[in-house]
Amino acid sequence: MVRRKKVKIDLEEAKEDPYKVLFAILRKQKYHIVGHHSAVKKCHWLHAALTEGRFCYKCKFYGIETHRCLQMSPAILWCWNACIHCWRLRPQDIGINWDETKLPVVDDPKFIVEKAIEEQRRILSGYKGNPKVNRKLLEEAMNPKHAAISLVGEPLLYPRLSELIQEFHKRGFTTFVVTRAVRPDVIATLEEEPSQLYVSFEAYNKEMYQKLNMPLVPRAWELTMKTLELIPTLSCPVVMRITVMKGINMRPEDAKGFAKLVEIAQPTYIEIKAYMHVGTSTKRLPREAMPQHKDVREFAKMVSEETGYPVVSESIPSRVVLLSRLSKPIRLGNGCPGGWRTPDIGGEESGEYGKYISEV
């Protein structure tokens, strides 16, 4: 087993210049810092796509070309929650106390997009000498077509998010924005919506929310509920992602609780996804809290029965099950043409999915 070296931290230096120390740690964790508050990082599935011809569940579910996906955050160290399951590095994790709720500087959206693409290409340049890499996929990857505005942190804390989305769209990108749903004011005033919005949930009532999401601002649960009420007014597809933790939020009564949120929001999709035991979450939760796919599938069936949303697809490697009120998927890219009908990612390569792999 390969053991990672622990990062040595000078606490005095950390107190004097927390950004320098925190960004140094992020760089060791393979984040590519952009400007004052943004970052890009290679996804596991980008590597798998280039070297093994295996594609992520977003390819299967929504048509996103895995090898052309740029994973970034415009608020890498800032959030309004301190969720127990999150892998985000928080200042408190290394003994620093400072305001995580507001960006101290705001970089220009055009600068962020240009530098994010530049860093993505820098990451990919390391694959040029790898004999396992599909050369055509690598060539395409150098021109990313999708921005996953998520990674870590809360994207809605970046005050110019709408302009950031516009900048990506101007370059022919599709965009996914992932939020913990605590900024209904931002969602309500977006001049340009993302190609798809994700709202993440682990709790369905205030008591549970306080325990699992540990908000850093007052009235965060009430703000979350306002976001749910806004969702039916949006024109873009919306995914309600429910992150499940074994022994914590996977009982039949939990399925009923989440169903009440679904009734309010009426999202396009529901993703039931396993908590992954990675990052700083390992200090807060035991490995046993990470459910197996069979557990996720069982809970997804409970949610399906409570909401009326049928189960339409799944990905075993990512431990995620998709429910939808649509009879056919909305394809937001050219990836995995078989869509929901394809064999599971990493499984048998046949039919339309196999044809996609052979073509690229």
C-alpha cells in the first residue's frame, strides 16, 4: 500500500499568511490554482477515459464527453457549510481560523476561464508520452467542451457566476453548476443559467441539516428551502443529488423525508450517490459509512416508490443510481450515445457504448 506523505505545516506562517499555506497544500493535492480563488483538478475519470477508454456516469446519463470535461471551482476554499462528508480542505483542518463565507478578492470571469483552460491543457500535456493513451481522445481533450463548476467549495459564492457561465458558453462549452442550495438570491438573479444545475442534499429537515451540514451562516436551512421553491421556475434541467451515508441517512423514513423535498422542487432528475471516503472526510466519518452499490440501489428503489420517479440508469463504479421524470434523457453532449441503455461503465463493452469506444 502506498502511503501519502503528511504535509508539514508551520502554524506561525499559516497564521500570518493562510492563503499561501492553504494553496501550497492544495498544490500538493494536485490542484492547479487559478488567480486568487479558483482551481482546476484532473478527475479520476478523465485519466480512465484517456488510458482505458472508460467513461464517467455523466457521459452515460447526460452525454458529457468525459475526456473533454474541465473540472473547476471559482471558490476553492469558501463555502457556507462544513459538511461532515465533504473532502474539502478547511482552514480549521490545519488550525487556522478565518472567514470561509466570503471571497476577499473577485477575479475577472474571462481571466478565470482562460486560465482554467490553460491549466487543463497543462495537466493533459503530461499524457503525451504515455503509450496507453488514445491519441485521438487526447487531441480532443486539449479542446475541452464541458465545465463542471463544482470540485470543492460553493460556486454560488463567486459574485460574478452568471458572467462566468456566459464566458464558458461563448466558447462553446456546456456547464454544470453544483451547489449546496444556500444562495437562492443568486439562483433567482442568474442572467444566464447553466446547462444543468445540481443541488446537493444529505438532510431533509433542519435538525438533520444542522448535524450533517454544519452551516457557517444563520438561517441556512431556510435559505435551502427557498432554493427548492425556486427550482420549478428554472428553464435548465435540475438534478437533485442525494448523498447517502450508511447508518446515517439511508433508512425507509429517510426516503420519505427526501421525497418531501422532491415534491417541492420537482427536479428533472434525482441522483442517489454514495458518500466516498476520501479527503478530510476520513477524519469525520468511518470507512463503513461509505455504502456499497447494492445499498445505494436499494435506497434508490425506496426513493422511487416514495416519489414516483422511476429508476432509469445506474453506474456501479461511481455508486450512483439515476431516477428521472423524463421518458428520454436530455443529451447535453456527444458522449456515450447509448445513454441510459448502455452497459455499466467499466463493464461489458457492447452495443452502442462499445461502438462509441471503437470510434474514438
